[in-house]
Amino acid sequence: MFSVHQFPRSWRLISFTTEKLTSTPLWWLWSCHCHTGPDVVLQPSEQKRAFNNQVTKRHKTERSPCRPVLDLFDQQYHQELGDLWPSARSVLLDRQSWQYGVMLNRFAAVTDVTQILQSQGFSRFLPQTDVSTLLTDAPSPVSNVKYQTGKDSLLSPHCSSKCPSDDSHPQPDSTSHRLSQDIQSEVLLRLLRPSLQCYIHQYPLRFPSQAHRPGQLKQYYLLNAASLLPVLALHIRDREKVLDLCSAPGGKAIAIMQCANPALLCCNEPDQHRRDWLAKTLESFLPHSLNSKVIVSAQDGRWFGQNEAITYDKVLVDAPCSNDRSWLYSCSSQQGEQRLKERARLPALQAQLLRSALSAVRPGGLVVYSTCTLSSSENYAVVEKVLDDFPEAEPEDLWEEIAIPLSKYFAFSPAHPGHGQTSHKLSLQPQNGTVSSYHHRLGILVVPQPGKTWGPMFLSRIRRRQ
Ligand SMILES: C[S@@+](CC[C@H](N)C(=O)[O-])C[C@H]1O[C@@H](n2cnc3c(N)ncnc32)[C@H](O)[C@@H]1O
């Protein structure tokens, strides 16, 4: 019997004081590839010591790519991507070149982080206006809320597009201390204008990851910026019911909550260990007052469509996949070989998950299918197969909506007829009207390239017809 479990947690309330951040020198950020970076509050002398340790650690732990995986990629991707593969390969093999995005958390005060990011040359790749251009739906009613400014106001004024600084995050002020924390966070939630903000740098700088801060929400999440594209493609709006079918560790769930105030976000993850990780992520980024709106479920996603048919407005299927970046650095050849064996089973599982999502979404609703592999058998082929069995499902064009506007930052390739069979030159600089076919509506692929190292990320959007 299907059941959604209320997420048992004691979420912390938004704290109205942030810890002091020091502006971090560039040398500290440069090429710091360790995933568990230091807390951002380190003093300069400590920073330097930590930096030296990190560099030493990095040299000691620098892993070489797993040979069996690389050999298979060479064979397969040379065929599938043609001339694009050698440059994608060079990026995947040069971890020093990898870029990282910094997604801000709208539920925490982030002015200090924003200032540091800007002083280090980071900039937003999704300015407010770009997002609203991408999202063709009506603006959220929350964004129209008017509220007072001045001594008694709960929040500082929200900057419009005329604001001198583009960082229009409303920040709590000290007067709010007189309210109970619950009321504070409720009010904050109603007034905060949803906005997905991600900072990126043209060079491969790694912003330090943020340590757990007791009683405080994390201010930002580090990620591959391409992983925000499936969330953007979903067009999340206020009061919708959203299902994140394969949710752990929760990066996209956090991104969804930056975009709007859904009535419900169900984060599903069947693997216990990964579900604990997901729970920790939600607890670190979302306030207690969202407890009833963001729930965690532990189902096998393949049965969701049966158990919760026609229930959701939007469903994200960020499917288990080959994960090219991580597989390339498998711990050992044996692990790499084991993974390659599992690879053959993935497309069947992915197709089942996508079918289940299409059953769980209401007529007129949207499903976004995404993976972080370049493999066409896990991408276009899965979408094509599922569309064949699902006449109510219609693929939508993401080329004009996402690939063209964001081609300054990401290298995109559309699907081509015969994908996976022949080598072909793919368009990295999409031009208006260059691609318009059924095949191109199967999805778009972000291919890592020098200077645009984001991805791999495949995304396809499917609407369930009325
Ligand atoms: C690519 S990861 C998801 C990443 C996540 N969306 C994020 O942004 O942090 C895929 C997840 O699917 C989960 N998964 C594997 N089999 C599944 C199934 N049958 N149903 C639902 N989820 C599954 C895996 O445990 C894994 O956590």
C-alpha cells in the first residue's frame, strides 16, 4: 500500500543574524576541488593554512580516470557525438577546469555571500528578467505583494528591476525579533519573492562549501549549474503539487523551492541511505514552516503512477543514470566494470520511471525527464520509446526556450534523427530556427566544452495532453 511519510524533523527557524563572513581572497577559491570545503568563516591565517592542506590533500588524492569506463566512453561517444567528443573528453578528464555554481537559498539572509561572490567576479546567470522570460506563465501572485518599508517593516524593500543592485533578495531586519519565530518565518515565506539565483564564474573557481551551522539555514548550495535547467523547464508555479520522483540528495528539490511556493512538494527516494542524505539537505535549507508542504516519500518510483495516478501538476524524473563524471572516476577498475554491467539495465528502469511519472501527472501537466549522462540510450532513446507507448504524451521544444537564451553559458546539442547511430556535427551555438523537428523536441543535451564545462545534462519536457 502506498503511503507518503511526513518528514519527521525538527526544522530550525530562520535566524535573523548571519555569521560574519570575511571576503575570501581569490587565491583561496582558485581550483579548490575538495567537496567538503572549509567553513567560510575562517580567518585569513587559518584560510591560508587550510588552503595549503587542501592543495596537499588534492595532490595526494587526485584520482586518475577509470580505464574500462573511459574506453567505453571513447567508443560510444565518439560514435554518438562525433567531433564534439574529443573536446568534451578533455573537459571530463581535466578536473581542474570544472566550473561550479553557487545557488542562493532564498530562505536565508544572503547579502554577505552575495557581496563576496560579486567581489570575486561571480555573476548571476539567471537574472530575474531572464527567468521571467524563460517562464512564460503568469507571474506568481506572491511577487506582487506590496509591503511597507521603514522602521516597522518586517522586511527590507524588495528591489524592482530598477534597483541599483540586481540582488533583490528581501533581507530580514532586526525589528522582527519581537515576533515569535514561527510567525516570522510564516510572514517571510509569504513575502519572499521566489527567485532562482545562481552565481557562476567564467573561470573554474570553487566557492567553499558551507559547514553545518546549528540553528541556521545554509545560505547556498554548490552544484553543476546545468542541473538547474530541468527545474527551470518545469515552470513551477505557486500552489502547484509537485513530485520529485528521484530526489536524493535533494539539490533539485531545493532549486524547486527557490522558484515558487508549491502547495506540495513530494520528494521521493527509495534508498534509505540516500533518503537520510535528502532529509539532511531539506533540513539545512528549508524553514520549519514548510514542514507540511515538503514531504519525503520512500517508494519505488516505478509504482507512483499506479498509486497516485493523475495527482500532480508537475513531475521531475531526475533519473538514476550512468553519471558520466562520477563513473569516470570510479574507485577501481572492478567498480568501473561493475557499473558498466549495470548500465545495460538502466534504460529499462528509466523508461518505467518516466511512464510512471506520466501516469502521476494530471492531464495538461508537465513531466521533465533528465539525466547527467551523454549516453543517447539513456536519453533520447528512453524518451522516444516511452512516447511510442503513450499517445497522450507530447514532447515540447526546449531549444528555443532554454538552449538559445542560455547558449552564452552552456554548450547545447539537440537530438538528431538517427541519434546514437552515426557521427554528426552538432550545433553548439544555437541560432533561431536552425533546428525544428520532432527529433529535436525529444530533448536537449548540455555537453561539457572548454570554457563552458557544465554538464553532462540531458533534459526533455513532455506534456500530458488534456
Ligand atoms: C540522479 S539521482 C537524483 C539527484 C537529485 N534529483 C538531486 O538533484 O539531488 C537519482 C536518484 O534516483 C534514485 N532511484 C534509484 N532507483 C529508483 C527508483 N526505482 N525510484 C525512484 N528513485 C530511484 C537513486 O537512489 C538516486 O538517489
